[in-house]
Amino acid sequence: MMDMHTRNQYLKEVRLEYLKAPKKQKTRLLDEAVKRTRLDRKGLIKKLKPKSNLDRVEIIRRSRTATYGHETVAALARCFEIFDYGTVAEYASEDMLSKFERDEAEKTQE
């Protein structure tokens, strides 16, 4: 039994012949491919089309990084205090917390 990578390599080679072949030869190529790959005939026809998923390159997607400034952290900290959902220390770094505390101290002095 073929693994997926080997099967796709085989189908790429068959596709080169399949696209150039007349109808009778396409039937023979499909019969052979069905025996070797154990895929359904209609599925093979889709894979042997010029624009099929055989050529698709898997895209590695990066996840977005969350970047919060000290002003946003201060606002979030205030919301956590108001709604009593726990401490901000669970959600922010100590550096941001010290900035928050300084901002709060400045606000109370004014």
C-alpha cells in the first residue's frame, strides 16, 4: 500500500501522460491508476486535472501576536478590578504592572 507522498508522486507522473493522451489511452491509464492507488475513479479524474490539489503547496500560517501597550494593560487592569475577575498579575507582565502602578500613582496625585 502506498503512502500519500508516494501516491502523489505517482499521480503527478501519470497526469503528464493523461493530459496528452487520447480517450482510449486515458481509460487505460485510469484503470491502472485505480489498481495501484486504490482510489475511486472519479477522485482520480479530479486529481489528474491540470489544476488539482497535487500541486498545492502547504502554507505555514503564523498566528498573530497580541501586543498591548501599558495604556491598554492599565485599562484592562481597571476593568478586572471593577468586575472582580481576578488579579491583573495573571494576565500581564510585572514590567507592565509597574508602569500601571506608576500611572495610577500619578493620577491620584493630580
